[in-house]
Amino acid sequence: MVDLSVKINSLSLRNPVMTASGTFGYGLEFRDLVPLEEIGAIIVKGTTLEPRQGNDYPRMAETAQGMLNCVGLQNKGVDYFCNHIYPEIKDIDTAFIVNVSGNSPETYAACAERIDALDRIPAIELNISCPNVKHGGMAFGVSCEGAASVVRAVRRVYHKTLIVKLSPNVTNIADIARACEAEGADSVSLINTLMGMAIDIERRRPKLSIGTGGLSGPAVKPVAVRMVHDVHQAVSIPVVGLGGIMTAEDAIEFFMAGASAIEIGTANFIDPTVTVKVKQGIADWLERHGCQSLSEIIGVI
């Protein structure tokens, strides 16, 4: 038997395959389609301190080898999660991680503090690609100072495993990763979506309601692999890789580039059972190549 277990600070996972936030709901929506216990961790949809309606429709557009979205973090807020979702997921035998978003360090921290009190939620993932309302709407994750301010505020009140999800829309993602590590991040995950745009040439207007959106899917994978490699070289904390993973072979690339675990996002819309297929494919690949554990290939490039 190949050992697929991984550890991210105090977070132990039986296998390295996670679902990316926003592509798997709260996990409950998929329980009739895939055995949730076979997934290493489920990262639930973005959660904010207060409820959000999200952006107007249309908010998704298909592209060559990917998709654009501008959903806008639609959710019912952290209190709804704690009171209604948490009781339904807390006894499912896999790790549930909450993706936390905000518009100021204070709102990030307040949301994280409420989740900290939930015994069966072992980790959070901070989405620092959100706009900073106090500084003209520039995303926290595009500067070292902005990223550090969020991690610092959350680290003060959050005591479990803290993963920070990095934006690729920056000059040097390794610098952002180092800033997060310095403020106490236990891990970084990357990449979040690349900014893109699609135009309806017959209607002469953007295909998305707000004009631009986040590009995900196979088209972004080479960018993601390169950034994971760069960040793995720059920090000592574990790296979680995501961006266009469709197959076990895609996942192996990320491991070799330095990822300790991976997240699958857009592929869930195509095949809701893709996570367990990729998990099995990773085990098969390792066995064929004479590896006893996943750790043997992490960062070999």
C-alpha cells in the first residue's frame, strides 16, 4: 500500500486531494455522487462575516480550456454556516476547511474567530484576493503589506491551521508568500484565478456582468505549476497547489514542483467524482514507479 497521507502543520489528511473553494459547495451537495470520506479535505465555499448577494448575472462564461466567473462570494454569512451547515458536516469523516473572505483585516479576523470555536473545523483558508475597501479596492493579496495585514489580524485570534490562498495577479508571488509566512501562516495555497475577460461580439459587451472575472481550468495550469515551484523554493511552510488539475498526471506535476497537497476546482463541474479518481490515479502512479509514499516526489524538480 502506498502512503498518501500528508500533514500541514497540525492538519493531518489521509490523502492529498482537496476540493477548491467555490467548486464543491459545502460538500453536502455532492454526497449522493461521491463518497466524501475518500476526499482528503473539502474546502467549502467562500464565507464572509455578513451575508453577500454576489454579482448580477451573467456571472460565468466558458472559454477555451477553462471558464471565467465573477460570482462575487455569494453566501449567507458565517453565522448561517455555524448554525445550519456545521451541524450537518461535523460528523462526516473527512476534514472540512472554511474559506474565509473579508473587506478589511478586522472582518477577516471576526469571521475567523467564530470558526475557531467550531471543534470539527481544523483549518481555514484565507482568500486574500478580496478588495481592500479602505485602500481604493486594491486586493489585499497583490502587495506584501496588504497580505501581511490580513494574516497578522487573523493569526491573533485563530489558533488552528491557517492556509493563505495567494493571488497570481502579482509581480512576484514568492514575495507575497514570504510575507504571509513571516506573519504566521502555516501554509500557502496557489493559485487563485487569473483575471480575464470575454466579449460577446454580437452584443458588443462583456460576457460577464461586471466586465471581468477569474479564469480557471486547464488553461492556467502551466502558470500555476511555475508559481508553485517558485513559492516552494522561497518558503519553508507547506505549499498547496491548484490551477487546472484534471487528472492524476496533472497532480503529479504539482507535487514534483513542490506542492504537498493539491486542490481540484473547475474539474468538479465536469465530473463530480474527479477527486476520488485523481486520488486513486496518484496511488497507481506511485506504485508503478516504485514509490512507497507521496513524500518521495514532493519538490524533486
